[in-house]
Amino acid sequence: MSYNILIVDDSGSMRKIIKKILLVSGFDLGEWWEAENGQAALKILQDHWVDLVLSDLHMPVMNGLELLQALKKEKNWSDLPVVFITTESNENRLNELLALGARGYIRKPFRPETIHAHLSEIMGEPNAKGMAISDEGCDF
């Protein structure tokens, strides 16, 4: 089953890297959309079916926390899985996101196999067979 994903990050380069990593990782990617902040993400969600949101935390206009709060208030989006891809290292802040309903977080830099394993678990899919975790390779 392929998954439609919304990538939310104020950095266009990071959005492209995340998309590339999803493709390289073997995660079953359907359609994807990109938004530069939470406000733009909400507009995309009004017009498109999305199975999963990957969001940065620190963004202008509407940050990731504000996006998560808006999604949880809206009946149609309250169960939409949100995973943060962030540089945030404050454990209290990350635990706050989880307490508010985030399905998880992935710290930057990350590896393709890390993102694949985490997203497969969240979406209820088994990890890809033959996907080896290695100390070699690229970090993103």
C-alpha cells in the first residue's frame, strides 16, 4: 500500500532531501506535497488526502507545534499521524509533542533506514526485508 505524505519544512532543500530519502529508503510512497509552514500545510490538507505528515518543528508563520494543535482540534485530521523531523534536542519539548499526539520524531541528521523503519512502524507495515542498517552511508 502506498502512502500520501505531506512534508512540512521552511527549508526547500530539506523538503527535497526528505522526499529523496523516502524514495531511497524503499518506503511505499504514493503522492506527496510540500509546505513551507503549518499554515500552508493546512491549506494543502483541505484539498488532498494525506496519510502522514512529516513536519519540522521550528518554522515561521505557523510552527510544527501549532500545526499539531490545529490538526488535533479538527475532527477530519485529529487521527492523522504526525512525525517531526527536527534538530530539537530538548527532551522535555519532544515529550510535549508526543503528549499532544505526535506519533514520533526523527532527529536530524538521519539515515534512510531509520526513517523507513520508523514510518513503517507508525503506518503498521513491516520493515522492508533485506534493508540492512549500516554504519556506512550518508546521513541527512
